[in-house]
Amino acid sequence: VAMVYQQFINYPSLTVFENIASPLRIARQSESAIRERVGRLAETLRITPYLSRRPAELSGGQQQRTALARALARDAELLLLDEPLVNLDYKLREELRSELTQLFAQRNTTVVYATTEPQEALQLGGNTAVLAAGRVLQFGPTTRIFRRPATLEAARAFSDPPLNVLSAAYDRGARRARVFGGADLALPRAPDGLDSGPLQLGVRAHDFSMTRTSPAQAAITARVDLAEISGSETYVHLSREGVSLTAQAPGVHEYALNELRTLYLDPADVYGFDMNGRLLFAPGDALTGPEHGAN
């Protein structure tokens, strides 16, 4: 078993070379084998120029690469990584995340990678266990869980920005739901057997649009509480009738506080959950109803 922690944990008195070589020396490998193995790992993780330095002389990214190289040097059957990139700046996180994806694909090692970032889990792929309060909410292929979370709790845990949750009243005859006491929303993916009554709708932030792009979109008006610019995207936080909403808009935009804005939503992108939080339908489900050939 090998492990990499959140903190940059290396032997402070040893050079980068000796840090990476330490598990190989414990295994009593030959000097030539150690040099070959350390050299290959250092080249892969781009720390060859720093092999003679000590950890205190390295940047955070270089220190974490050293810790990763030492863990990989063992060829352990099980590699545990506890949020290994959380203490790095954004650019370094993106860089190392891409490198790790390639490294894991090249090795016959079981990797358990703990993260609080859904985007990181999606990029790494494989299988994901969604945990909350010490309980496993769902386990399976990462993209499948993201696209079809089994429960509202799993959907919330696997959404960043937070999942928008709307209370709704469903009308089976009209195949529509009413939200905020007035806004009307068609639900083309609701199952034919779903009875009229209350349900919870989930909308991911990127599925809200600040401009209408299709006549099929539903419109919801809300008041702007905050607009955050993050890189090339703007996160708009709004509220209506005590319900908080978040929209993820491509590009850099300015929105005045307290102004009323209209959010547009394609009903086919909505998740449906019953009042116990169990998934009823998801965006990937088949369209239903007589207009779509359902019985």
C-alpha cells in the first residue's frame, strides 16, 4: 500500500532523489535499478532538474510531485490519495490532474482517490463512490452517477455549483409541473405512471441560460443576489420566494444586485425526485407521452 496526503509530506533531510528512492532502498533493490526507476519517475513527473534539492527548496507543486513519485516508486497494489491536489493553486491543480489521469492509465494499480470536487472525479473517470456523513450514497461508473444520480442527496453531493432544487406540483393529465406558485414547466421525461402531486425538481447550474435560445424553454424570473466571475465563467446567484438559485453563464458578465433577471430552462434537462429524494426521471431518460410514441 502507498499513500499520498493533502500536505506535502517528504523527508526534509533527504534530497528529492533520496526521497523517491527510499522505498526502493527498503526493498533492497540494486543501485542501478534504483537509479533507473527514480530517473524514469522524475522524468514522468517533470522533477529531474530538482533531484539534488531538498524539499524546503521546492515549490508546492514540486513537493507534491516528489511525494507522488515516492508513492509510485513502490509499484504498490493499492495507491491511496487523500485530496492530493487540494493545497495547490488552480493552475497547478489542473496541470497535475491531467498528469495523474495519464499515470493511472499506464499502471496496473488499484487507485483510491478522495476528492470533494465533482469535476476532479469526472476528469479522473473510473468508478466513484459518493459519500456523505460516512454513508455510501451510490457507487458505479463516474459519468453514469453524474448523469443519473439515484437520489437527491447523491445529486447534491455530485454537483458543483450546487444543484438547484425546486418544489413543484405535478399535474399528470397535463404532464406539467407548477413551480413558485405560477411558473409552468412541461416535463417530457416524467414516467407515464407518475401520479399528480408534489415532487422535487433538480436543475444543474449550467442548464440555466440567461438568454432564450429555444422556444421550448421555460422562463423563471428571480432577483440577483450576487454575481461571481470565475475565469471565463460567471456564476449568478439569485433568489425567488426564499429559494436560492445559481446559474452558470459562459463568459464574463456584470449583473446589478437586486435586479430582476429571467432564467431560461429546457424542460428536458430537468431531474425529478419524489418527496423521499428518490430519482423519478433524469435528462438522459427517453421522452414520454403520446406525442413521443408512448402508450
